[in-house]
Amino acid sequence: MTDPVGSFRWVSDRLVHQGYVWRVVVADFDDPAGERFTRDIVRSPGAVGVVPLVFDAEGNPSVVLVEQYRPPYDRAILEIPAGMRDIEGEATDEVARRELIEEAGLAAGRLDLLTAIGPSPGMTDSMTTIYLATDCRPVDHDRQGPEEQYMALVHLPLRDAIDRVISGEIFDAKTVVGLLLTERRLAAGDG
């Protein structure tokens, strides 16, 4: 028996818009019965997010988040430092290190892969790779663009950050996933 879910076939993309990082296409597909259909898709090189985890003198974990204006929501959003993979060929761990310096003014002594997520598979092929940064030390930041120029750094105990995820105050997908996986890793003794 054939797998109908796995027997869809991509046929072609027609470029609608080419932006600085993203391309918007109308893509044609054939369904398992051979019927053609189209979907609008945002083609993306992907992004990276970093959970900077620091410990106080007593060993209590906290995270460094950024609060920045996000035009699609027309409001400030609390999230982990992150950025687009906008330099062709740059490895995700290098993007993570660069974005952590740019946005938070932190250099990671250690960087561990947490996961990769498809944040919106109904509209984009973008993947976001999420890292945990530890042994962080302060460095000069290198903020890019108006949103980053006016962003604020927010240091929160990890427990408070998790409470904000549970309450819905923190709703950004990469941040929710990154914080919950960090908490889980610490609970398992892998921090």
C-alpha cells in the first residue's frame, strides 16, 4: 500500500517577490491522485536562536532575553537573541555566536545544540536552529538596524521566564521551545 501523505510531489516555484532575505513564491504541487494545486510559500534561509544561560553566585540559573519592537505585531516582544542566516554558507553555530554578540553583547564559552524547529510550516520552509549558550562573558555588542538599536536586555531567573511562557506573556515560538528545553536539560542534570 502506498503512503498517500508521502506521495505529494513538488512541481515548480514561480517567483512573486525577491526581498533582502526572503523569496515569496507560488508553488505548484501534485497531490496523490495527480491533481495539481498551488500554495504561496515564503522561501527562507532559516534563522538561529540562542538561550544565554547564566548562573549567580549561589548557582541559580537565569537567562538573558531581548525585548525588541517587532513590526508584524506592532509591539515589543520578549525573546531569546536570534537572527537570520543571512550570510550564505555561514554555519548555524557561527550565526548563533554572531547574533549573541550583536544583540546581547555576550560571547559564549560553550554552545550546545538544543533543537531545530519549523516555526510555521503552513507558510514557510524556514527552519530555526536553537542553541544553549553557557560560560558567557560580556563583550561589546554590534547591534544592526533600528529594532536592535532600541532593544532592551532583560535578565530573568529561568523560573520567571518559564512562568511567563506558561502565562502566554512569552509567546515567540523559538523562545518558548528554547526556554522549555533549557529547563528540561537542567532538570536532567545536563546544564
